[in-house]
Amino acid sequence: MDIRHLKIFISVAETGSMSATAKTFFITQPSVSQVIKELENHYHLLLFERLGKRLFITPAGQQLLNQAHIVVRQFDALEESFSSLGSKEAIRIGSTITVGACLLTSLITDFKQSNPNIDSFSYVNNTKMIEERLLKAELDIGLVEGEIKHPDLIIEPVIDDYLVIACSRHHHFAGRQELNAQELEKEIFVLREEGSGTRELFIDFARSKDLTLNIGWEVTSPEIIKTIVIQNKCLAAISIRLIAEEVQAGELYAFRHQDSIWNRTFDLVYHKDKHLSPAMSDFMEVARNYDNTGSVTTIPSGQLS
């Protein structure tokens, strides 16, 4: 049994398909079947139930899968560490869409100023996808605004942020000093997709108030959200950092919760077993030293209760 056995096993477990795994590893399907059989013989366990044409992982298989992820992650880290000796260092950074839209470019620019010889790769998606890629060692470090739930990931708050309810200057809420949460039920919302930290925070608030939301749009792009709010008179729950310029220019109006329950942070996230390379440490310092104040603390807004 070697590391390739475990990688093939992980692929079969995650895809539920030997044929898909065969294509991924450029081998035949019988070869994949033989690898699984060898693992089962080695551990004297049944790893998959074969029902019809589908595979279902057994409880023993699930235990092996959990351990296999750890072993493969550590092996890949070992390979990466020693194969990169004498070669150019690189860093793989994941960020959520909100962070990517308002901060990531600035952070990478600052990082490059002190690390011009380090290559960087950036991946932008929602919190759920960043979490999954960190756990699979496909990213070195993440910067997210949503809740990270896996116990193997270390979380460090670094940058302040807060949500607001945004409307266009033509909306009948615009200019009001106070807004009651129950009034939101009558409006059409444009919200982020499932897996978004922004969406999760606002949906949790709506549930706590027993609000029935009218979600007319589900959008991943902050720029498209702003356009919809401006042109279609919808409301959006969105980071203040994404609309600061539009609020200052009078295109959008924002309501901040009077009790600051939408205050949050952008968090650095990395795996607890991850070796902190010099590049990772330097990027973390850039994020820690980011100016938290900026103009967002002076944005004019109404209050939501």
C-alpha cells in the first residue's frame, strides 16, 4: 500500500465513480477496482457497498477517508517543501467574493512590494468553497468574511467590516433616519448565493426577527448587485466596504443596525497542520497591518432597529 492507493481511494470516495477516477488518474477502470480491492485486503475491511451501479462508502471507509486526507495532505506538503528547495517560492491565496472585490488586489500589491520574487495565485469564491480548498491543501491561506466551521482550520480576525441594507437614492427608504426591521418584509431583495458568509449573516438575522424575505435575485457578483439595487429599486444586504464610494456619491443609501449586530471581521484562515512558509507569514503581516479605519467609519447612514 502506497500514497497512490490513498489518492485513488479518496477520488473514488468523493466522486462515487471508478470510471471518473480512472479518467483522472489516466488508468483503466479495472485498475481502480484493483486498488480498492488491495486496500480492502490490506485492512481486512469493506470500504464500499456496491448497490447496482453505484458505490456507497461504508462507516469503515469513511474513517479511512478522514485519515487518508490527513496523510495525503502531509505527504503533499513534504513533496512541496523539498521539491521547492532552490526554486522560486509561491503562495496560493483564497478569498471570498466580498474580500476579493474590495481588498485582495490592494493586499497583494502591498505583499508584492516587499516580496517581488514570490509568485502568487489567487482564487476567489464563497466561504464554503474556500474552506473546502484549504482542507484539501489546494490553497495555502484564505481571507474570508463568513463563518469557518471545520475544527482543523485556524482562524485569525484581522480586518473590520460590517453589513448594511442598501437601497438606491430613488427608493422610498432613502434619506430616512430610522427603519424598522418589519418593514423589510414588503421589499424585494437581491442576495448572495448559498455558501456566502454575507448571506448567512443576514439570513440568520431575518430568522431571529421571524421575517419572511422576498428574494427576487440571487447573484454572486457585488458589481451586479449594486447595479440591480440602483436600477430595480431592490434592497441588498452588503458589506459597507463594497458600496462606500456609491454612498458618498449619493447613488446609494445605507442602513446600519443600531446595535451593531452586523459587525464582523475578515479572517485569515489556514490549516492547523500547514507549514507556515515565509511567503505565508509575510502575507499574514500585510493583512494584519491593513488600515482598519479608512473611510467606512464615516459613511452617512440611517439606523435599522
